[in-house]
Amino acid sequence: MLIFQIALVDFMKVLNIIPDGYIGHSVGELGCAYIDGCLTAEETILAAYYRGLASIETDLIPGYMAAIGLGYNDLKGMCPPEIDVACHNSFNSSTISGPEKIVKQFVQELQQKNIFARAVNVANIAYHSRYIKPAAPKLLEYLQQLITEPKLRSSKWVSSSVPESEWDTPLAKYSSAEYHTNNLLNSVLFEESSKCIPKNAVVIEIAPHGLLQAIIKKSFGPECIHIPLTSRGHPNSHEFLLASVG
């Protein structure tokens, strides 16, 4: 995933397409660190590798995640106590995270109420929840060895892992090992951070597939122009990319 993002960022730089701002969703914040000049391409790839390595080297519960067709404010009071809202995607979209059996059962209950809910197995890991916290010490250790001189994040990089009320704290100011470890543990505050995007913006999704298109088109308003650079399954990926850039 990060290799795709790095390549797309480099491609746009060659064309002198310079963004006024950027927001990352979950591990996408490593992509922001690369765009922002805080991490090199090698450091970005290694940071993603260590994120996965720490997860599989730690003894974690069998976890599951699920996409839910409700916003955080509507969903938070409905979740069983064992489930966390992992991603605040938009006003009508969230991702939950928790123990496998409980997540699957809750998904069935929501489906019976005609609420969109789809369970997703992310390597049996409940990311962005209390259940991933045991992996934090190992990830922090790996990242501290990688990121020895953390760089200041620019104002262009809108954080989606630290609440706006804490943007002036040391944790939020630097693209540090602590920042990227917190990214793994904290809920993805994409809905909150996306409010910083102007209503008439050109919004470019940099990912292996335009997965967030449905979410951002509903969230950012009709005045924005939405451009995914890739589309999974398209017969001519290079043509899709060039047409999107054009």
C-alpha cells in the first residue's frame, strides 16, 4: 500500500502537482509523513513494515473489524462494551474493532435492523482499539531505532490521529516514533480532520484503489472535485492514472 502511495506522490511531484494540504487515514499517515518530507521513501516503507511486524510478534486476541453505515455519534451508544469505534470515517460511516465473536454478532444484530454492516478480517487484528495496545512497546522500540531525529510536521499535514484540541502538544508537532505509535492505537479521526478541507477543493485520493470515494464524496460536499488516481480491476491502470491527472 505505502509503495503505491510513494510512487503516486513521486509521479505528481514530477508533474509539479503540489498539494495545499493532506490527511491520512490510518497507516495513510505514513504517506503524509513522506509527502511532508518528514520520512524518506525507505523510512516510510520500514515504518509500515515495523507496524505489521510488531502486530504479529505480539500475543493479541483474535480480533475483527467491521464497516458500519452509521456515524460515530449515532454508533457509539449502540456498541457492546467490548467493541471500540476504530475509525470515524464520515457522518454516516464508521469502522468498529474488537473480539472476533462479539464483532460478528453485533454485525448480525445491525443487519437485522436494516443497518449496513459488513465484517472484515484484517489479519485477525483489532486495529485502532484497546486490543492492539500490547503491540505498542515493540512498535515504539522499532520506530525509535528508525526515526532517530524526528522532524516537525508542517501545517499542511492535518492530523487524523490526534484530536484538534491537542495539536499544539509535543506529540502532535513531530513526525516521531511516538506519533506513529499513537496512530496505531488511537481511533482514526478522519471525519473530524476532513472538516479542514475547503468546500471547493480538488480532493485527490492517493491509494492503490479509490476505497474512500463513497465516503469523501458524501462528506466533503458537492462543490469539491474528487479524483481517485487508481481503480482496482481497471483493465488499463496507466490510462486511468493519466486520465485522472489530466
